[in-house]
Amino acid sequence: MQMGTVFQASTAVWPSQITLVDVTPRDGLQDADTFVTTEQKLAFINALIESGVRHIEVTSFMHPKWIPQLADADTLASRLPRVPGVTYSALIPNMRGYERAHTAGIAEVVLVVSASESHNKANLNRSIDASLHQLTEVATRAKADGIQVRGAIATAFGCPFEGAVAPEAVIRIAQAYATMGVDQVSLADTIGVGNPRQIYTLFTQIRTELPANMPLAAHLHDRSGYALANVFAALQAGVTSFDAAVGGLGGCPYAPGAPGNLSLEALTAYVEAMGFNTEISLPKLASARQQLLNDLAHGEPVTSGHSMRQTETASHHS
Amino acid sequence: MQMGTVFQASTAVWPSQITLVDVTPRDGLQDADTFVTTEQKLAFINALIESGVRHIEVTSFMHPKWIPQLADADTLASRLPRVPGVTYSALIPNMRGYERAHTAGIAEVVLVVSASESHNKANLNRSIDASLHQLTEVATRAKADGIQVRGAIATAFGCPFEGAVAPEAVIRIAQAYATMGVDQVSLADTIGVGNPRQIYTLFTQIRTELPANMPLAAHLHDRSGYALANVFAALQAGVTSFDAAVGGLGGCPYAPGAPGNLSLEALTAYVEAMGFNTEISLPKLASARQQLLNDLAHGEPVTSGHSMRQTETASHHS
């Protein structure tokens, strides 16, 4: 046997703390086949908080007709329980969405643009440059309002329409976000095609190109069982915040075949095994999941959003 | 939202080449409920080679009564097809096993000892020190015969009987192997409880304690979907050789609840995605798996090995 090529090993690093963001109410539900009512969403969010979750992406402020599952964004946001230490964020496609979120009391917004033109067109119905122009105005306004801003980049590791995505396309958007003054840059593996070498390499490039100490986040979907490996790779590249959804729910209505989100339960157990203290109770999270799955199983069917998708473009996020 | 603690990222390294070792005929079958005949094993090994696999751990040279599934070790080894570029290895518990393997023409032997006393006792019916003493004699003999020697350490990341295993216990055995002059040190996650942080840390410690450029291998079982992440962590720690079994077959009859091996198919797709060229054909590997699963489904039931386990101790490997 050839005993293997010997090479110099890396020097691993470990952050002192990581942040887990539950995106179930937004990304976990935006493509659901049934409606979850506002009351049920509030009960679920309360159950998440009871489980120890402290960061929740609660909804998207899109035009209600595009994502009917999240058409209650304004009502939901205004009725969220105010709990010390709990932060709610919401996805924002444009200034109108920002204004609605701000009115509803959302203290953290997530901007989004895709790294691939065709997904940005399908998702947001405009070019990447047009998105960046609009988001710059939103970011400026948010900063003035004292609102935290995350800059998310969809399809950063692969596009359902274009396949491979050039790292330069991602870096360009990340730099635009930095120029806008965002508080964090998040790379999304919208269709779950990234592998840890790619995750590590791209996040490392991003770090090099961004101002020092820009916080980085990963939004991972899990197609082939690589998501947990991708978390480790991202940690090694300096990422300290991870999105996930209860039960691995979710997908992207504008990314054909997109798999579900990284499971929050799996992520929690995994990072706990690696010595991070999440303060999340897995039994309580299991109860929260069970109730939500029950709500989904008995909800009214969603029809309008799906039917429109065939002929129109829309604004939401992967 | 707290945007996360910023820290210095690691600098990843990538070996120019990695080695995948199929351990299906040994570890994938040693705990099977049915017998696979010698002819069927030879057909499977030929199918592996046809798929592009170049390193195959074919059997264990234990006393036949302990692992009846592998009781045909001598016959199988002597009938292996001689194919240029293909290396066969076999597990060796003691000098008698070594002599049988050498007689049968095996060119590479795998020594094994557990890092935990209770698993070593269950697996090999002796203390760790007694194992090391015997294996030193085997290694000396093998070196004189020009036989390659891998030194494997079972339960390196956790023991079914003792739970956590002290890194010092693993390091001590690794050092003993190095003193014996082995060509490679392999750490086995026998019961699939390792996480990538632990994998990275222990392999890095081992590297520090061993002579420079000692080749390292990982033998991973997959309990919680961590095995692929563990591969990435091991790569980062300088590991260049990985064991796996077709279909994730296997377990350990002396490690209660041990999950199957890391799947060779999953490992192959994963490392190919990361840019390594395995020269393994996944469709051909699927055919090989299908035939083996068919053989297993229709084989004669194994009874003696399982029944003996309740009352006696034995010699094999995880």
C-alpha cells in the first residue's frame, strides 16, 4: 500500500462563542404546502424561546401575494413576545418591506441578493446591480434608524439555473455589503451543493476581501449530508453564526429541487458535542417541532403562491 | 443580535493525494447475520477492483471459531486475483495470524489494539500491554519479511464500555507502534462517537507525538451523520488514508450498538466533490454493492459466532 502523501496539517481555531439562528418561521415555512396561522406561528416562536433559542428569523416582508405563507408578516411581527435577550430578524426585499418591518418593531433586518443573475431575477425580479442599488438605500435608512443589518448572499455556492457560481461574483456582493455598512455578511448555500473545501475556501476569500473583523454567517441547506461538515469548515474559516430550521424544514420555491435547511436539532447536538454551549433544550425543541408539524399537517392548502410561480416572478429569499 | 465573536481563521491544507481503503470484506462482513461464501467474496473483490478500488482489507486471520464469517481467510487470501496496483491487507491478532497471512501471500498486515482496556479485553482477550508485547514481535517479523504494517488503534474516540477515552491512552499506543516501526498509524472511531473537533484535536496531538511524516489513517464509523465532517477534520489534521465499506456495512460484534462503517460510496462522492480524483466508478460500485447485498440476503445464517459472544471473549477487530 501507498501510505499516503504526508503534508503539513492546518492549525485549527475555535471561536469562543457561536450564534445559532432559527429561520424556521421564515425559510422553513415559505415553501410549505399548507398555511400555518399567525396564532400557530406565535405559539411556535414561544416554544422556540422556551427551548432556549435566542435568535429567530420570523418572516419576510415581501408583497403578500408572492409568498402567501408569510402574508401575515406585519401582524406577526407586531405581536411577537418581547423577551429579554431574544432578537427577531426579518427578510427585507426593498424599502417598502423595510418600512413595514420597522413599523412592526423588527430590530434586525436581513437584506438579500443572489450571486447568480438568473436566481436573482427569479427571486427578486431584478438584476444584481439593481438589487444592490436598492439595498444600499435600505441599509442607509436602517443604519440611521439604529436597526441591525445582515447582508445575505443567496446561491453563493451554486445556482439551480447556472450551476457553478464564480467566487468573484460572491466577493463583489460581499464588498458592496461592506460598503453599505452591514453588521454581518451571510453566505447561503441555497440549493445545498457546497462541500466543505468549497465552503472553507470561499469564506476565507471573503474574509480576505472584507474589512477586518466583519462577522460572517452561513446559511446552509442539506442535500447530501454535507451540511454538518460544511459547518465545521465554516467554523475553521472564521464563521461564527449559523442559520438552521427545526426539523430541517424548508426549501426555496424559486430554486427547483432545493433541499431543506440544515436541521437546528442536528446542528445543536453537533456543536454541543464540540464543546459549544447553546443553552438549547433538545427535548423542548422536539416538542416545538412536533406541534409545528401537526399544524402543517392540518393547515389549509396553499394554492395561489404555487400557481403564480409558473408565470410570474416574485420577491422572496432562499 | 450579537453578530458573533470574531476570531482568526485557520489556514486549511490539502494533501495532493488521498488513499481510500475498502474494508467491506473484513469489517463489513465480520458481524453479518449470514455467510458470504468464498466464491461470493472473490466475486465481490473482483467487482471492487473493476470499480477502481485499489486498496482492499480482505479478511482477518483470527481463529476461525471466533469470527465464523471470516473463517475462510486462508483460502480467500490465497485465491485473490493478482492485479497490478491492487494491494490487499488483512487484520492480524497475533503471530499465528501473521504466519497464516504471510503464507497466503498477504503483503500488508493491520495490527490492532484498543485504546480502552475493556474493549481490548473483549476484542482480543488480553491487556493492552500484552497486546503491544505480542504485536511488537509480529511487527519485527513482518519488517524482516518485507511486509507493510499498519498499526490500528480501536476505540480511539470512545469506548462502548468505558465511554470517553483519554487521548494519552491513544498517544501511548501510537508511540508504541512507531517504536515497532509500523508504516502507518490508524485511529478507529469504532462506535462512531467522534466529532470533528475531537478528530482534529487527537490526530493533531498524535502527529506531534510521532516521528515526523508518519502517515496517518482514519477508520470511521457513522452514528450521527458526523463521519463526513470527521473526514474533513482528519484531512485538516494531516490524515491521508481513509477506510470505508460499501453500503456503510459493518459494525463490531464486541462493541454493542456500533454503527456501520463510513460508506465508501458517500466518501468517494464527497472527496471527488472536493477535488480528489479517486478513479472509482460509483455506478460500478453500486453494482458491486447490489450483488453483495443479494448474497447477504440469501446466505446461510450465522449462529455460532453470535452465540459464543454471550459467554466467551474473542479475537477480532472493530
